[in-house]
Amino acid sequence: MEAVLTLEIGEAYRKERGRLLAYIRSRVENLEDAEDILHDVFYHTLQGISVTQPIENLIGWFYTAARNKIIDWYRKKRPIRVSLQENEEGLLLGDLLADSGLHPEKEFFHKLLADAIADSLDELPEKQRHVFIWQAVEGKTFREISAMTGEPINTLISRKRYAVLFLRKRLSEIRDLLNDVK
């Protein structure tokens, strides 16, 4: 029974690896760190196999585990401490922030937008979500997707269109909020 679960997890991981990595990458800047988190998610999923309580929604499990691993990763990072007092070179905290390119407001809104997009993508029907991600995120052509899935190109175009319309509607509040901030 456990071997069957391991195969199911491996197959689900292979299918969702690209999307899951993109999800992690939207929250973690460094590709190597994102890949480490991705591997931790898979490893801990395999370690957590329980025959008595099967995982009902494996994809949801992956994303929940990824979110938790990202939170853990940020908790482990040690904050850089900068004195509010003038340092020996005469720089203040404001000068250091300006020089570093850090813009907390931009980072906040970037994270807010990334979270809203990820949540909205999760709400899409599976076929629309896959077509949207393959085409808009991964850059595959409709012809390539058609060859992968066996679906007609017009069907794929239609699915992407419905996905875009849904995402526009769902993300309009975030867009309005960002426009108000400017």
C-alpha cells in the first residue's frame, strides 16, 4: 500500500513540479533556495506517508507544505541589523535603504499581488489553469500544448481566454488598490 502511495506522490510531483516551483519562486527570490524548498516539500511528503490517513488532495498538500516551508525558511533567515545612529562613514538607515534598492512598500505590494495571483490560479478549473500556466507562465505555444494534451488548439485558446477573464475579474480589487496607492 505504501509503495502505491509513493508512486502516486511521485507522479503528482512530476506533473506539478513546474507550477510548484513557480509558486515558490514568486515568494523566494533566489532560484537555489526555491529549489531547496521544493525538494524539502517532496521529501517531507514522502516521509509523512501514513496508510491510516490517506492524503485526499495531494496537490493541495504540496502547496500547503510549500507555504509552510517558505514560512520556515523566512524564520530561519537572520535579519540584518543596522543601527539607527550614524555609523562611522556618516550613513544613516535611510541612506542604506536607498543605496540597497530596498523599497518595503514595493515588496509588500509585490507579495500581495503574488499571493492574490496564486490564490486566483488555484480557483481556476484544472484544465484552464494548466493551459494558462503552460502558455502564459512557461511560454509554451498552443501547438506545443496541443501536442502534449491531444486537445484541439481552438479549445486551448478558449480555455486560456476563460482563465484570463476570470483572473481579470478576480484581481480587479488588487488592481484598484494598486492604482489608489500610486
